[in-house]
Amino acid sequence: MTNGLTDDEVKAITTAVEHAIAYRQGVPDRPVPPRICLDEAVARFRTALTGEGQSAEDVISDIIRDADDGLNQMSSANFYGYVLGGSHPVGVAADMMLSAWGQNAGSAFETPAITGMERAVCDWVIDLLGLPEGSGAGLVTGATVANTEGIMAARHKLLAQQGWDVEQDGLFGAPEFPVLIGEAAHSAPLAALRYAGLGAGRVTKLKTDSEGRIEVEPFLKALEACDRPPLAILQAGQINSGAYDYFDELVPAVHARGGWVHIDGAFGLWLAAVPELAERLRGVELADSWAVDLHKWLNAPFDAGMVIVRDRAPLVASMSAWGSYLPETTAHWEPTDSTIELSRRARGIPVYAILRHLGRSGVRELVSRHCRLAGEIAQKLSAEPGLQVLNQVVCNQLALVCGDDDHGDNLTQQVLELVQQNGKVYPTHGEWQGRFIIRISVICYATRDAHADTLVDEIITAWRQVQQHPVKNVTAT
């Protein structure tokens, strides 16, 4: 008996690869949103498990057939929702390959090739973002886990300064430390505070300006009121406006109090890779830890993110989980020293492939192109009477409203629903400055000027139709 593939298994893999190529080639011609509802999709798949199994080829063929009209074309150049990224084809190719390799990326000793590539990814990303050389890093699922690990590293350091070993003794009876965060922060760091046992409701939420930036004076006053070194969570890229906190003023002030600064930089941190845009993040490199997504602006396949910590020791102290059956640590840091997981997918390999493919200049072109397109989209939409972009466009995010304050929410919802139903482009919703908004995220690797023009045309056409035939009330999208 061999460990090779049966004819049936070969057919299954071949069918999957052929479908993957055909699907990606056909994405530009497909409506962007799914064509069936959730209930229909669940009913289609949630059936009783059969007593006898199916052939491998039939299983794959059935999945392809049954899933087709329930897919959202998130890899489309016309998808503008949720700041997702479009799964770059080079990354997809590497992702398929690593699935075939079946490597558990948790051990450097067992998977040296994987660790070698992932170490390169960490070095390259730290360098591209202009962060301190020699920082520790861990490859994680995305910004939520990256924020969690950065906050847990901060928790270790701030409690160790007070003589408390949180990894050994837990949080029961532990000394406290203040946590400062902006009132317009994303949900990811707030969730991370919960996961780290610090509680989202015990933080001091600080006043932010019209763009979602923490106001400096209230921040400094809150800092003066801290009786112990605090954890301050700042933001590189507000989810609606794309705005950046005033790192060059806030970070040194926190450090003067002996505190730790963590940056939620899921997508916005990538502007640091573009010399002509990096000034917008002035001082971000002074922080202690950073969270960044790789499946957003790098367009890596899901899921991929990175936590970066200036001093690797607190990260290792809070993450390491050694067992007697595991090999002894070597001169090279172990992947499990920097992540919550012991067993995990080699998610750094698609990122390695994308970075090798793009190079430094390709990353810069990608980020700068999206920022340029966002600015041009905002200018064209704002020229249409009744449409208003609420934010200053400093990167790739737009917050669009339709109509006046009294009826704008209802009209904006109608426009969004009509645009999504037409299916040519797919922006999504949000809430900003007390208004229901159409949130536009320009972040797919494939998005070019012609796609941006299609987006503008679709929104303006829908807006004109809604003005002619308004509906009094609509259900929120």
C-alpha cells in the first residue's frame, strides 16, 4: 500500500484546480453579490449526513454546483465592502500549494522551509512599514487576534512593572492599570480588551474629532489623571474616515508616564510603505506594538494578519506554551512563541509569494493607486447635487451620504440597496457622525480607474432614480 493519490482523489484535485481558474477568470462577468438568500443556502447544504460516503470527485463537483450562486465575488475589482482585499492570484496559487503540503506551521524544527519563508515575511513587513528593526512578530488570523496579542503583551509588561506575573497568577487580585482609547475606535481592540480579561467597559473613552482622531488636549488631561502607567490604544486608519491619530504628540506623552502604546493599524498602517504618504503616520514607529492585516491591503488570501512588538520579550512571555513533548527551543525563535496557536496553517506563505511578486515598488504602487482612486471617487461623487462625502479622504475610505440630515438616512439606504441589487458594484453600509452611510473601501488589487468610474456611475444613477421614486421607509441593509 502506498500513500499516493487514488484516481478518484486525482480527479477531485484536478476538478478543484480547474474550477478555481475558471471561477477567477469569470469573476469580472458575474454579479458581485450572491444570487440566493441565506435561508436557501442553508437549506441546500444543511441536510442529513448520508450513511455511505460519496466519491471525492463527486463531492467537489457538488460543492462547486451548489455554492456557485451563493458566493459574493469578494475578489472582484468592483467589491468595495468592509476593507477586505481581493485575494491576489499569486497568493491564491501559493495557498493551494501549501494546502497540498499539509504543513503545521507551529514548529520551526519540523517545518524549516515554512519558518524560513515566514521569518522573511516578518522582516519584510516590519521594514516596509518603517517599524523598528529587530521587533518581534507573529503571524495570526487578522487584526482582531493581532490586537489581542499586542494588548496581552502590554498587559504582561505593565503588570510586571508592578511586580505581578499575570501568566502565572492570572488577573484575580492583580493590580490595575488605566486603559485609554478613542470613542471612535474599531470594535477589534475593544474585543481584544475583553479577550485579554481587561474588559471593554472599564476603559477611559476619549473624545474624538469629526474625523475620528483622538483630540490631543483631552488625551493629555486623561493621561495626567492616570495614577499608574497606562495602556493607550491609538488608531492608524479609522474604519469610516481612514483618519490617523496624532502619534507624534500622543506616543511620547504616554512613554513619559511609563506607559505602553498599541496601534490598531489593520489597513491604515500600510501608508507607511509609501514615502509620499508616510508623513500622515508621523510618529507611528514610536509605539510599542502594532496590529496589521495582511489580507487587506496586501490582498493575501484569508486569513492573514501580523502582530508586531518592539520588545519581543513581553510577546513571548504572554504567548509561549511549551509542553514536554515539544522540541527544545533553538537559536531561532519558534513560531509558537509569538502566537496563541500551537497548530496552525502556514498563512505566511501566500504573503511571501505576494511580496516576492510585487516587490517594494509594487506594494507602493498598490497603496498609492488606491488612495488616488479614493480621492477621485470622492471628488466625482461630491460634484453630484445631493451627494456628500463626510470625511477628508486621507487614504482609501469614503463615507458617503445622500440627501439632507432630515431624510438622508432613508435615502442613503435606498441608494445602497439599489446599487447592491443592480450587482455591478458592491459598497457596504456603516454609521458615521450620526448618519447612515455608504462606506466605500478601495482596496482590491485589481481595482483600476475604469472600475472606479463604474462605481461612481452606479451610485449617481441610483441616487437619481431614488430622487424620482423615493420610498418613505426602508429596512436597514
